[in-house]
Amino acid sequence: MPSKTGKPFILADALVAAFDTNDRINHYLIENLPPEAWHAESPDGKGRDIASIVAHMHNVRRMWLKATGGRIPEKLNPAKATPAQARKALEESRGSIQELLRTSLSADGRIKGFRPDVAGFLGYLIAHDAHHRGQITMLARQSGHPISQKAMFGMWEWGARFSEWNKE
């Protein structure tokens, strides 16, 4: 059935666009993060800093790409990565995951080593990123470098973030 734009709704494209929008929210968070927060320690001095959390997000994608035979981007070193390098790495892993999703969606809907299927894998990826975005915002606040209220609300504006990624 055609949408308001006259284009038919294609579920596979919508699922890939959901992942792209999720990744755009990751970029939006990094763009709106006070620079001092990037390597700020947690109040108790334990756990990862924000750079390490973002590197983990990218490196988990790499892990899945290795397991599934996808195109594997370079690993991100949390100790050396700048916000710009992290955004570049996330963009590269997004592209590789997008290829994996499209391949699976056009075939049998399976992801090697992941059950039950590509929809579950997509849900896993989005939940993983969202969990760590929550950690990042909390750590930024706890370390005295909170993200602006506007940016906090902006992460929930999926329509706006979708439009930024899909300029049509």
C-alpha cells in the first residue's frame, strides 16, 4: 500500500532505516556531548569512560560482523579515539551492519550465530546502543558535564533524526 508520499511501504527498507536512525542518534549524542566528558572518570573511578563505551558499541558490531562474515571495519581504540574518530568508526560499522541486514532481509531472514532472526538481531542492536546511550548520559551528568536538556529530548526525536540521515 502506498504511503503519504506515494511510495509503497517496504518492510526491509523500514527496518534498515530504523537501524540507520538509531545510529544517527548515537552521532547526535556524541555531537552534543561536552568535550570534557569524553574521558571524564566516573565519580567512583570505576568502569568505562565515555570514549570506552562508544568504542565498545562499535567493537561489538565488529564482533557480530566477524561471526557472520560481514565486512569488518577497523577496531576502535578507546584510549586514543577522539569523538570524530568514534563517529567515523560508528559510520563504518553502521554501513557494514546495514549490508548484513539487507542481505539477510533479502534472503531467509537469518543471521549466522544469532537467534531467532534478523528482526531479533535488529532489536538486539538497537537495545544495545540505547543501553549504552543511557550510560553515557548518566556518566556525563555524574562527572559534572551533563548533556543539554535540548539534546536529551533530541535523542527521542526519531522523525528528526531519520530526516537528518535520509535527506529526501
